[in-house]
Amino acid sequence: MTKRVGVLAIQGGVELHARALERIGAHALRVLRPADFDNCDALILPGGESTTIAKGMDRLKLWEPLGAFARSGRPLLGTCAGAILLARESRLQQPLGAVNGLGGVRQHPGTLGLMDVVARRNAYGTQVDSFAAPADEGAIPALAGFRCVFIRAPVFEELGPAVSVLARQDGRPVLLRCGSIWAASFHPELGDDPRLHALWLGRAASQARPAPPPAPHP
Amino acid sequence: MKSEPRESAQSLELKVGLAEMLKGGVIMDVTNPEQAKLAEEAGAVAVMALERVPADIRREGGVARMASLAVIEGIQKCVSIPVMAKARIGHFVEAQLLDALGVDFIDESEVLTPADEAHHVDKHGFRAPFVCGCRNLGEALRRIGEGAAMIRTKGEAGSGNIVEAVRHLRQVNGDIRVVQALRKEELFARAKELGAPVELLQYVHTEGRLPVPNFAAGGIATPADAALCMQLGAEAVFVGSGIFKSEDPAARARALVHATTHWNEAEELLLASRGLGEAMPGIEIETLAESERLSRRGW
């Protein structure tokens, strides 16, 4: 059956996720409202600017509905900014300068706290430090050699015991999993490799959600 | 050094990648840290660090250059969202300075006084991606050929008048539709007419879009202006003077972000458009002398 996968469409790399999903035979839906989530078998929080997306989530009152979606056991994937939003906490690499007595602390986006990890934002630097590189050897076999594109990327730190590492790059964890929730600090939607989307949708779905009992025959 | 094939920020894919992440957002012109904080707080997806907003450049005249390093660094230190800055057309040393400063995007902009009347910057060798303005498909593809990772309309900066941005959006998208209707062998002559690299024109013919994101800029003053650009096919918007030359910049900034997310929902646009106070004063384009039209700069 074709899976319907929502992509949160407040801002960011929505279209590229939709394209990757279509390539693996899933049906992509742009979603903005809690009622839209009911139509989704799985959901992606895309990359973009985490502060901008978080403010959109405030306005659209999406925090609680997204938590409820995750608790329903349906697969949830956050990439880059989306991964920051899934984390227990987001921190900045460097504290922001104070302006008129307003420090940087308030500037952090709130997070959903769905994955027991700290996301350190812009940890590699600005755009001039962005890069792409293959995942380290030792990633799960289905993702061997996956090319990871890091754009103003966060770094995952202080992983909790329930969080498993599916891939590393240069020794750092870059793809995490906690039950049906996956978080990537890179952009699997950039480039032509749909393996990660397929794996997330197939594997996470089958483990988190047993197939429904067959409908009774008339 | 590792032996693995690591690509640096000079790769066009990484530059376009950041442009992709800015889609659906509002990039706001700011001239100091207070304005930058206000923009970030309102939900801006990036800020453009400037010495003066276009409306003031227009009013005060003189040579407009890259912002001072103090202005740019002050803004970089106080926000976590991407910081862009403008270099003069063809001024590759201003671009080198911005690259060394680690800005997230360089706008090779007609809003500043051009430094070269024949050549734009060769944008390939930089780590920072570039955005350039255009009025039509040929100009867009020339800039992409030079290495631009994002294209925006030129609009008429600092005018508060959306008519030029609309003209440029319609022109680029109309030009694309015409190219799509051509036969393959007709693309060579069309490339010559447009003054565009033929490989890029072939991409447009096959894909029906530019190879990089296409944003709107120049003259956006209201949430309805932003939504108009989005409905005409822009993928994000730049707002220059429209915020800080209006009566209530914080409310207007939030409203522009709101309208850009919900560009196709009239009910949301209605909400975004209420209670904003006065928009910036506008200028009728016909009253501008040819020499005062910033959109005519570049080629």
C-alpha cells in the first residue's frame, strides 16, 4: 500500500523531501495543521531554519499535536533543523551577543524533547564551513557509504541510553534512532540517494507498528 | 587529511543546498544588531547586513559600497540565523572580504553602486554562495553560469512598489515556458538570443525551472506583496526597506513571515494583514529618472 508521508511545510527543504519520497513510491503531503497529521502514516520535519520553523509551530500551535503524533508510534524523521526540533535541548555553539540587555539565551528555539539528545546548533560554523562526506565505515550496512551533506549543521551530544547511533561521520554520531523516531544532522534529501528515506519508512514502520489485523471477510 | 572524498563549501551543490533551506522564508534587510534581533524574533529565515536600507541609499545618493566590517560582524555576533551581505557588482575583492568574514550568502547587488561595467564576479571559487538579481531568463542563466547559487528578481529596491518585481517574475517564468515549448535543436539559437549558456538552457528545457532557487526581491512592502510574489512562482522573499521604513517594524516583520508561509490561503493572509499601521511610502516608478532606477544596473 502506498504510504502517505507528511512533510511539515512551514519553511525549508520541503520540496526535496517530497521528491525523495516520490522516488521510493511514497505519497508526499505538505502538512501545516494538526488535522493534516491524521492523514499521514509518517511525518518528516525538514531542514530549514530551526528558529523560523519553531516560531511557525508556535503560531500554528503544533507542539502538542507533534508530540501526540510521535506517541502514536508512526515514523517521524527530523533532518538538520528538524533534528534540532526533536532533541531534548538545543544549544548554540557560541553565546549570542547581548543587545539592549537581551542575551542570547532566549533566542534558542524550544524543542519537542522527543529524542534524548542535545543538538548543538551551527557547530561546524557558518555556510563557508558546510561540507559533504561519506558516512564512516560501521554504519548500518544498508547505508554503507551514504554521502552526508552538512549545511550549517548541528552536532549531536549527550546521547541518552535509549538512543542508538545508525551512522557516524568523522567519528561523530550523525544519524540517530529512538524507537520510530529518527534524527539526521545532515540532509538525506540532497543528492540522489533515497536509501535513508526507504530504510526509515520501511524498517521503522515495521518495528513500531505491527501490521493491522486482516479485515474480516464478509 | 582524510582520504575520503570530502567536498567543501565551494561545491555548487552545497551552495544551492543552503538556498533550498531558505525556501518559504523571509530574508530581511537590517542595519544594526537591534534590527537583526527584531528580524530573528519575528521569524526571519536570514538577515541581510547593510549600512543603509535601499530607500536611504536612494534618498542620500553617493556611492553605495559593501557595509563596514563592524556592521556585519556586529550582526553576525547577535543572531543564529544566516547572515548575508552585499558586494558591489563586479567587486570581487569586497566578495573576498565577505567570504573571509564567513558570511552565509553574498548578494552581488545592483542596490550598491556597480564597480565594474563589463564583468560580474566569477563566483565559482568562493566558499560563500552568491545570490544575484535578474530581469529575465538570459540574465538569470548568465549569473548561474558565473556560479550564482540563487537568483532573485531585481525589482525596484527602496521604492515600496512591487511592479518591477512582478514584471521580472513574470518575465523569467514566461521565458521558461517559451523554452519548454521549443524543439531540442532550437535551443542553440535561443541560447544565442538570450545570451545564456546552452547547457543551462537545456536544463531549463528538460526540467521546466531554473537550476537554482528563484526568490523575489525589490519593492515588497506588505504581506499581500509577499504572497503575490509567491503566487507568481517565487520560492521565498527578500524584504528591504519595507520593514524598517514602516510604522511598526516588528508587527510588519511577523506579518510578512506569516504571509510567506501561508501564501496561498486568503484567510491567513487576511489575519496577517490586519493592524499593521502604515506601510513604507511608495514611489511611482515612472517618476524615477532612468539613472535612478537601480534595476537597470547589471546586464
